[in-house]
Amino acid sequence: MPRKPKHTAAISLGVMAAGFAATFPIAGHGAGALLHGGFEAGLVGGLADWFAVTALFRRPLGLPIPHTALLPRNRDKVVRSLVSAMENELLTKESIKSKVNEYLAPAKMIGFAERHLDQAARAVAVLGDYVLRHLPLERFVPPLAKGLEHKIREWDSVSLLRFVRDEITARGYEEKALQFLLAKAENVVAQDAVRYQLGTMAAEALGSVQAKGLMGFAVNAFVGFMSEEKLGAMLQNVILNHLRDMRQFEEHPLRRLVLAEMRKAIEQLPDNEAVVRELDAAKAGLPERLNLEARLLKWAEELRSQALERIREPRFADEIVRPALEGLVARFKEEPDSLVPLRQWAQDRVAGVVDANHARIGQLVRENVDKLDNETLIRMLEDKIGGDLQWIRVNGAVCGFLIGLVLEGINLLI
């Protein structure tokens, strides 16, 4: 308890007692009687209020006077009254919900968000780091792998081939494929080894020609005149010229013929039973060949590592998260109605928490009070409200003195 009010109360009582004693010799005279009556009434008022204040907490002078030490004797009743006041008057469900709903008003929610964008951005980064580090990939990946395997096996091969056919046709991939093959063929044919092989093949072919008379003489003369190297160079140039023409001129007859055959094969792709069977077999064994679960887990770990590195960069919160939050807040400012579902969700959650835990307010008060013994509880109350109670004693002494003056004055006049 604050010492000053207690000393002031004691002093006021002492003044009244001293004044009462000092005015006894002059109590028979007019002014003396007036003062004596005032001090007497002040002493009575001070003592009465001292008794009343003391009786709240303990027995006055330790005497077993009835209806004293009210707080220790009625502790349970006081606690029940306090709990009831907290639950039914001070912190009712409706008052808590009403106060929370005030803070959930769109304007206040947006204002709060604008004031705390920096903290929110850092919180999102920290939360993202925590979630990524503790995400149990080994629990998520196996079901994902199983689902992918099931989907792969469910694919209809004919539909897949139709899709491939349509994509190839729509994007002109057959022409690009032909261009690629012609370019590769040019590179292969232009090699020295190919030229030598072409010369050897041509010489063998000419040597196997069976001709008589003038034709035989001409063939033998040509063979004798042309070496394998010359034959190979000649054939190589002819083939290269045709390949270049096919690549450069869209109207080249051979190019058109090859493209027509390619397009025909592509068009018939979904109806090719052999291709469909091979694709079915490939789909059935694809997950095992890919070791899909292990591969997905490895990819997920790599993605997590990359994401953690990105989130832990100092500029992530300021340059990525904060602008995103600013855009979100700006959209909410332009469209406050878009906050209605969020506000309703928050109100429902708060209402649920309040309804489920409101009784714990009184329980918490009771538990905390029950931890205190009577002496500690009294000392705590005296520290909090004892000063005000001591001023009651001062007021009692002063008011009693003034009332005593009035009453004694009336007595003298009568």
C-alpha cells in the first residue's frame, strides 16, 4: 500500500484525538464547546471509517468481532462475483465480438495493412522459409508419382497419336523435319569416306555389267577411263546438287514426293496398329524406366533448394513480396467489397473462438486468484486500492469534524 495515504489517514485521526483531548478544559464555554464537539465528531468519524476499512481485510486489533475480515471470510463469494462480473458484464461474448468486428472493418483492415507492409513482407519471407524447410517431400512425392504413373497408363494411345498428328500438321513440323534430314544428308554425303564408298560401289556395278559388241566395248572403255575416285566424286556431286535443290526449292519434284509420303504416313499414324501397340508397351514400362518417384523427389529437392536460396536473398522481401502486397492492398482499396468474404471468415473464426473459450476467462481469473493465499491477496488489494480506502478515513475524520461543528453550533443556539 502507498505509505503517504496511510500516514495521512493516521495523522488525521491523531489530530482529531489530540484536538478532542485538548479542548476538554474549555468544553464548557461557547467557542470551546464548538471545537470540542467538532473534534469529538471527527474522532468518531475517523475511528468508524478506520474500523470499516480495516474490517474489509482483517479483524480490527485482532479482536473476534462479528462481520469483520470480510474478504478472507467471503473469499469464494468475492471470487464468484468477480468471475460473474467479468463474464456477464465486463467481458461478455457480445462485447468482445463487437470490439473485434470494429477492427475488422474494411477501412481499418486496409489501414492496418498499409502501416505494416514492411513487417508483413518480412513475415511472409520468414514463413515461406520455414514452410519450405519443413515441407515433408518424402510424404508428398510418392502419391504424386503414383498419380502420374496412373495417368500415363490411362493415356489413350490413339488419341495421343491423333494429337501428335494434328500438332505436326498444324505447325508444319514435317517440312522442318525434311529440311533437317536434307541438311544432315548433305553433311554425310559431303564426307570423303562417302565419296570413296560411292566410287567403289559404282565401279563394282559397272564391272558386273554383262554387255556384248559395241556396248560392251563402250562400257569397258568407260571403266578403264574412269577411276573409283572420279566415279565417287561424280556421284557425290550429283547427289549433293539434288539435295541442295530439294532443300532450296519447294517445288522440287523429289521434295514434293518425299513430303507427300511423310504426310501420308503421319495422317495414318493413329490407324497404324503396330505403332499403337508399341506406344502402349512404351507407356506401360515408362514409369519404371524413368524411376519416376526417385526422379520426382530429386527434382522437388532441387526446386526447394533453389526456392530457399531465392527467399533468403535480402532483396526478396522488399523487391518481390512487398510490391505484391502493395498491389493486393491497392486492389482492396479500389474494391472494398472484395474484403467481405475475408471479413466474414475472420468474424466467424473469432466468434467460434470466443464461444468456445469465453468460459475460460472466468476460469483463468479463478485459477490465478486461487494461487494466492489470503495474506498475499490482501496485500495485493491494499497495494492497488488501499490508498483510496485510506482517503476514506481522512474524509471521515474531516467530514465528522465539520458535521460536529454544525451540530454543536445548533446545540449552542438552542
